[in-house]
Amino acid sequence: MSEDISRLPPQVQQRLLRLQQLQQTLQAVLTQKQQLELEFTEVEQALSELAKLTDSATIYKSIGSLLVKAKKGKVTTELNERKDLLNMRINVLGKQEERLRTQVKDLQTKLQRDLRPLSPPPP
């Protein structure tokens, strides 16, 4: 297989390498976005549960390996801020994902065009 690639013109080799890099970057962005979406869902669930509690309810929040007593209002504010930050980061990653998908698609189209003359004609 590597012998086949080495026979390709340098421009095509570079495009193949660039395609691999773009696909790896896209995969990393998708993984990161998925992790942030999971955390976003967890924050939403925590906020939902907090909303069911009275203001005088005893709340504990996790700080590292410790659970520390906290006020409902403060925890709610912190979670809402975290939710906003996560939402913003998810949107940024979504735009990055779209851009990468477009670049991958364009590069695949160019590679198909480049490789078409190299393909043997159908019998």
C-alpha cells in the first residue's frame, strides 16, 4: 500500500496527508464536543434537582474529593455560569466541526478528481 502511495504525484501525497490530519482533528473535536455535551446535561440535571429544593435545604457540592456544605443560591449561580460556558464552548466546537467537515469533503472531492485518471478504465 505504501508503495502505491509513493507512486502518486507529490501534490496528491500532500493532499492525502492533509486529509488524514483533518480527519484526526475532526475526531478530536467530536470527542471533546461529546464530553462537553455530557457535562452540559449533568449540569442541567443538577439545576433541575436544585429547583425542586427549598432555599433552606442543606446542599453539598463536590470540591475535588471533598463534599462541602454550600448555599443553594450560590450553587445555582455557579451551575448556571458553568452551563453558559459549556454552551458557548459547544457552539464553538460545533462551528469548528462544520468547518472541518467542509474541508474534508472538499479535499476528498479534489483527491477523487486527482485519482480518477490513475484508475484503470472499466472492462
